[in-house]
Amino acid sequence: MIESPPIARIASAIGDPARAAMLVALMDGRALTATELSNTAGVTRQTASSHLARLFDEGLIQRHRQGRHHYFALAGESVAQLLEQLMGLGGRPRCSTVATGPSSPALRKARVCYDHLAGDLGVALFDGLHQRGILLVEPATDSPHVRVSETGDAALRALGVEQELPAASGSRRPQCRACLDWSARRLHLAGRLGQVLLEHVLRKGWGERVPDSRIVDFSSRGEAAFLRCFCAREF
Amino acid sequence: MIESPPIARIASAIGDPARAAMLVALMDGRALTATELSNTAGVTRQTASSHLARLFDEGLIQRHRQGRHHYFALAGESVAQLLEQLMGLGGRPRCSTVATGPSSPALRKARVCYDHLAGDLGVALFDGLHQRGILLVEPATDSPHVRVSETGDAALRALGVEQELPAASGSRRPQCRACLDWSARRLHLAGRLGQVLLEHVLRKGWGERVPDSRIVDFSSRGEAAFLRCFCAREF
DNA sequence: CCGACACTTCGGTGCGGCTCGAAGCGTTGT
DNA sequence: ACAACGCTTCGAGCCGCACCGAAGTGTCGG
């Protein structure tokens, strides 16, 4: 078996509790320093440093030196997706019970996934934009292809979403992407637009991020406004 | 960090070279015995036994006792998907080169993924069925929803595909499902129909499975017949 | 120029777990 | 009933690696 090493190396890199904790901490898309990560993992700085070197060697994280601080972030969305899927498998309580793992109710409801909104409200956002015809989900052969319709583009601007999406920005990042939610097992919106919409939510004050957590805490007024603005029907 | 243990445990279960080799060997969907798996992993039987116990405890494989033989298979498609994604991450040659890892050209062209056809020909099959209107890819909110159209159902029967899909079979397995290909980064057909079509290919003699490998070896005549039968346009 | 700070590298320690030999079930076939 | 076979459990050896203390590099502030 000469095919296995790469997959085994990567899995084993994720497999250590301290490294897994670091990766989970990075899943909110922020870049954290080595010291911060050592705290969340519960190990000393020098131990964390070796862990981070390992994760970097495996291509799971990227480093970003800035003065005397070294920031670390996930290497890309594909890594975040892998971790989500891993959580999905870990959450099920053996022998395929139907219920999808709740973990934390707040986490289920609304959380950050890399840089966009996930959870029930993330799914509701995707559904709403799609039902309104703002989002076109194309039956393309490429992985589920999502794009903004022309009327949708205008609608988003009318809603006050600065959609600053320079088509020729040179970045290879897709404008929209569908991301599978591990708690709800349904699609939510990722990509540049997903990021912009999350920023919109935070700027409007509808919800705010809970420090050191992936949870996005919506006020009841904020949630109502959010649903009214983006989702076709009320809950 | 109390959230990490499950994901770390699962990842570390996959992370051992011997266990990874076993899982990869199981990715073709067959159920293998403990001795066969010990050979592919290159360890003794008793070592393999403990590895298999670990994988079973983590819910990654299922066991199936039959007389004095114990058969092992992947616990489900979700596990196979996770492994595919892991391969996708492992295949890239550091620092995001554009080329998707070829590994083996034959493997890229046509291989078995759990129980259905993947690789270039798997993608071509999906494209062809979709372009002919046999497959409807719905922009649903559930993970990319694929189903067979009414005319498509008749077309498949006309093509000689025994589509024996008892709607009320009680099994919760979806009729069709879209599975992401790690080599081509495009969708191919999974689910019950994907399984039936792979069987169809093998029964027609268009291609045959290479023993102890995931490769499906198409004869040139078989490939032509396959494309003519299912795909809208020739290559 | 020097101290404070963030981070990494270097040795040494200790535990976990991968491994295999030997022995213990359960099944199959004669 | 006995031997052959497949698999698992038990015990011991041994390597790897996670961990931390101490020392080394680079950066910021006074």
C-alpha cells in the first residue's frame, strides 16, 4: 500500500487533541497568534509551536508573519469543509440515529463557518435568497454552482448590501459557493457574497459574535429584521 | 476545549498508516475479511484485529459475521466521502498548484467510489444523463438534489437498465445522489442508481474491475459503447 | 543600546500505542 | 471427535511523540 501515506499523515495531524482544538478554533476564519492558540489548546507556547509547524507542513494552515506576531489561519475553505464533515461524523451518536447532533443549541442556530454564516439562520438565508430569485442555483456539472441573478444584484444593492464584487479582481475565489452544513445537512451560502452578508449582519447589529466561539448571537429584534430582509417567509 | 475530542478521536483513528490503508482498501465498497485487510495493510492478523476494533468503535466501519469469516465494510457513504475529501487535500502538492493530483491515469479515468462509478467517465456519465434530460438536478436546499425525470425513467428502461427502484423499499438510501469527485472536482452519480449503472457497465462487459484496486478497466470498444449509450456527445 | 516581548529551536523525560508471539474461543469439514 | 481454519484477546517489548524547561533568534519600545 503506497497510496495511504498522504491521507494517513493528514489525518494524524488532525488527530492530536491539541492540534484539533487549534483547528477548531481557527474555523471561524480569524487568524490567531501562536500564544492565543496555545491557550485554547491548553499547552505551553513551545509545544504549540511544534504543533503549528506540523500543521503547516501538512498544508492545513497558513502562517502570516507580522512584526513579532505570527498569525495562523486555515489554509483554505477546503480545510474548513473537511473539518465540518469530520464533525458531522463525530456528532452522530453511534449506529446512525436519525437526529443530527445538536451539540449546542446556539451553535446550531447561527454560527460562523470560516467567514460566512452557517446554522439554521444560514440555511434560512440561503433558502430565502433562492426563493426570491436573487440566487440562482444552477444544475451545472461543476460542484453545485450558485450565482446572483441580474435582478438579484439590484435587489441586494437595494437592501443595502455593498456587494463590492469586482468581477475582474484577479482573485480566484468564487463569488458564491454552496457549503454543506453539518448540523442541518443542508446548503448555506459561502464565498465572497457569504462573507459580505455576514459582515452586513454584524454591521447592522442584528447579531454579534460571541468572543472565543463560533456562535453568532442574534437579538430577537435582529433575528426578525434579518428574516424580514432576506427570507421570503416568516418563521 | 471540550468540543474537540470527538473530531480528534476520529481523525486519529484514520491517522494510523495501517488503518488508513484498510479504509482505502474498503473504499471500493466491497466487504473484506480481517485477513485480507491485514495483508493489504502489511501487518499481522492480531494487529489488524485491534485496528479493526478501533475503527468499529469510532463508527467508521461495520462488521458482518458470516460463519468463521468476519467481513468489514465502510459504515456508509459519508465515510467514503470523508476519505475522498481527505485524498483531495493530500493529493495537492503543497502551496496550491493548479493541477489536480493524477496519482494514476487509469485511476483518474474510471474507478469505483464506494459502489458507483467515479473518475472522468463517471463525470461524463453524470453530464450525459443530465444533458439528455434523464437526470434532473434540482436547485433544492437539501444537499444537491438529483432525481430521475419521468421520461428519463422510461429512457433508462429502454436502454436496458433494470432500474428496480422500489420506491417503498423501506431503505432510507436515496435513489440518486451527487458525489464530488476528488480528481476531477466535479459531480458524479451516486446512490442506488449509481450502483445500478456500475453493475450495468460490468454486466455489459464494457469494463471490468481490476482486482485489488479501485480501477475500472474499460476496453476501447466498451468505452465507446458506454459513451454512445449514456452520453450526449462523443469525445 | 538594552530590556521586554513573541516565537522558535534544542534536549531530556515519560506515556501512549503500535506491534508481534502465544494462547483462547468459535466455526467448518472429515 | 478431532484437526484445520479464522479471528480475537492477552502480555510484553519498543518506538514515537507530546510535553515542558532552558536557551536562541528576531522585533518593538524606551
